[in-house]
Amino acid sequence: MFIQPWDAGLDEAEWQSWIAEGHDFGQLNVNGLPGHPPVAVPTHFTCDGPNLLIHLARPNPVWKAIENDPNVLFTVFGDYAFIPGPWRAKAGTPPNDGVPTSYYTAVQFTCRAHIIDDPEAKADLLRRQLAHFQPDGDHAPVAVDQPPYGRMLPGIRGLRLEVTEVRAKFKYDDHKPVEHRTAVADHLTTRGQGLDVPTALQQRRRLDRIGAWKS
């Protein structure tokens, strides 16, 4: 992932807060077996200290690829929007001379994958995930010897992704003048399609922290 200086995360807390705000769905990317393309698996995940926790169906073809090479990349992205060219035209130039772009946040975790097959360890992983996704506890106990989860555990495998590096990108034209960024955020809010509003919130948040970009 190419990151311009003005797109870089401002500190670790920035990407950590962004993930904690509910960005808990991403894509697991694994090197393919010799002669085969990489394997990409969309999935929910849970943060657990320096690890990411995932579970997938046992028939998933990703397992052979992980066993062959446990060095994986997990990518989370969101708060994205297409920015039309006229919104980015420089002051005093024709609107049609503006060049479009995309705004987005992306966090990439480089990880070492550890497969979890022990039944009790898998149950513990599910309990941790449910504590995040269903914090009200409105689910049956996750126990190896109790239904419904006990009988389903053999059908899944767990993954503990040991994070070795994190790269974060917040692409919101932070090198542009303050007035320009404010105007684009207003355009996004007015258009209000897809993820326009959360994209505008990210741009305004970065604008408040950075102000005028200084190289």
C-alpha cells in the first residue's frame, strides 16, 4: 500500500480508534500455493491485544495456503467515497480541469497466522468474539459439551493472527488548502450517498488535527 506523507496515520491511537469505532470486517490475504493465485477471504475479526482473532469453516481452501505459508496480510478499509473532478479544481481554474480521486481509510496488518484446532481453544475464541459482537450476552453458552456450539466446533478452525506490523492510510487530501478540504467535506455531506457522510467526518477530523499541511 503506497502512502503519501500527508496520508499517513498521525499516531497509533488514530488507527486504533478507527478500528474500535466498529470497523471489524476485513479481508484475509494469503499467498497462494505454487502455481495458484493468492487466496482472499472476507471475514469479521476481533482484536485481542497484539492479535486478531478469526474463525472460518473447515472446508475453506485458505487452510492449505496458510499451512504452506503462515505469513499473511489482513486489510480493513472503509469511510470511502469517489470525489468528482470539479470538487478538486484549483481556485481560479475551470471546474472541468479538476482531477477526480478516491478518499478512504485503510489499515493493513502484517501477521503470522497460528491455526487453532483444540476444541476448548476454539470455544474460547468464539467466546471472545461474541463478547465483542454480542456484548449483551444474548446467546447460548459456548461450551465444548453443550449445544448448539459444541456440536458445531468440529466444523470450524480458529486463527490467531499475531500482528507484526501495522500500516495505516487516511487519504483525504490533507495536503490541499484548508478551504478546499472544508468545501469537499460540505459537498460530501450534501450528496449523502453511500459512505459520504462518514467520509466527510473523517476529512473534518483530520482537518481539525492537521490544519494547513506543512511538508
